[in-house]
Amino acid sequence: MSEILYYRRSNGDEVSVEVGSALHNRLSADGEYTQITEFEGEVIPPEDLAEEDETETETETVELPIEGFDDLTVEEVVPHLEDLDAEDLSVIEAYEIANKNRTTLLEAIEAARSED
């Protein structure tokens, strides 16, 4: 079973990641994220971070604020970013980090966030 760590972004968003994953490597190097032991208001002891009840694991479908996101190129996504609020930008960012992790798109998301 893989070890899971939790991170909080400077804006308060929280994310759980598998140790050694591309997302973990990016977040641990990103100064905007801080490793935490508290997630969704519950204190999680460090020794319990890797524990997961496999019988209750469900696949969560993420509803993205940009239709057809998975099929779009960075160039096709960027114009849509200016229409999104901070929460939608965070959803897109987390999804992108966990999936394709395209640096150019992540930088565009950050630029759109600072324009808000």
C-alpha cells in the first residue's frame, strides 16, 4: 500500500497525494504547498497517513468547469481560463496536476488566478 501525504496550498486548498507520484514530487518542490497532517478538519496522525480502507475506495468522477477538458490542447484550454472563478481554477489545476501535469497549462492557470 502506498504512503499518502497531505498538502495545503497558500490559498487554503488541500490535496492528498501518493508518495513518489509526479504530483507528490511537484507539490513537495512547490513553495506554495505545505505538507500537513490535518485534512478536511480532521487531525490525521502521521502513522495513519498511509492507511486506507480498500473496501470503501470509490472512483470519484470529477466534473470539470471546461467541457471536454481531457480532449483539449493547452492552446485550446487557455482562452477558457479567463472565464473561471478562483474555485474553478483550483479544480482545473488539481485535475491537471493529477493527470497530464502540463507545465505550460499550470503556469497559465496561475497567471489567470493572479488576474482575478
